[in-house]
Amino acid sequence: MNNVLLINASPHGQVSHANQLALELVTSLRLRYPSLKLVERDLSVHPLPPLGMDYAHALSTATPFDSPVFDVSEMLIGELERSDILLIATPMHNFTLPAALKLWIDYVLRIHRTFSSSTEGKVGLLNDRPVYIVVGSGGYHQGERARQPDFLTPYLRQVLNTLGLFNLQFTYLQGLVFGEEAVCATLENARASLSLTPLLNNLVCG
């Protein structure tokens, strides 16, 4: 175990609850793997450029992978390929994922590069690895208190599976707008659940 890639899609950046919990997971992993390296890609601090006409044209033609039009895509895919564990810290925006994370997906989910397509469907070309997705939300979309739909989870599951990533664990930080007590409770529950994972049994709870 050498490298962790952390994708932070929160507009709150480093101070988002999801990102802070993801960093706690890194600390726990380093107790087991002291030489573990962390690559952080903060999509708020360093926003990705929008996709343009040239990129769309390159996807539909026999464009070499080393073409400058794919520079950003190749950089992001390279980070993903070199990771042994992928962490995604993201808010839920309007029932689904934020635009910043969708743009990252559009760069890394690339036909002929990270997945192939045939008459039988899409097949991921990346090696599987553990993926931990921490989702922060102001309200509730899971469990008995759920009052809104969740389109983020099935979408991200489909995207990651298409890349070839199937070892997924979703963790939900819900009710984050209901005060400090609610925040502490959801973080405590999340830590307790994650600490049951063999890789994270060093995670400090409480």
C-alpha cells in the first residue's frame, strides 16, 4: 500500500466535514502503512477547466492519448491509476453530486482509455482497489429520517463500476445543518461504522 488519492469536491474546501473525515481515514491508514503518500485534489481550490469542442471531437476520433487535448484527462487518470486507495469527499447538491465532481468524472471516465464498450456493454479497464466515498448533506436521504431522494449513490456506483472499481464503501454524514449536536452525532456514527472495516480498525472513535 503506497498511495492514497483524495478527491475533495466540497466548495467548503479543507474545512468540509466530509473532507476532514477523509483525512482521518488517511491518518488511520498511515498507522498501518507509515510510508503511505497522500495526493489531494481539491476541486474547489483548483477547479478543472470546462470541456470544450476540441475535447469532444477528440473523444469521437482516433486521437492519440498523448495529444495535448488530453493533457488534463491524462493527468487525472494517472493520479487515479497510481492510487492504491481512492477517497472521495463530496457534498450532495440538489439530490445528486456537485458540478465539480461531475467534471472530474467526465475527464477520467474516457472511452478506450479507462473503459471499453462493446455490444455487451461497458467494461472498466482500471484495476480494482478500495474506494471510500464520504457524502455530506444538510438534510436526510438515508434511513428513517429520509425526506428526499438520493441520486448520488446509484450514479457514483455506476460510474465507479464502469471504471472497474467495485470495492466501494459509502459513508453518509447527514443533518449537517441542524447544529453542532447533529454534526457530532453523525460523525461519531460514521467513525464507528468505518472502524469495523479491516483497513480502518485503527480509526479513533468518539
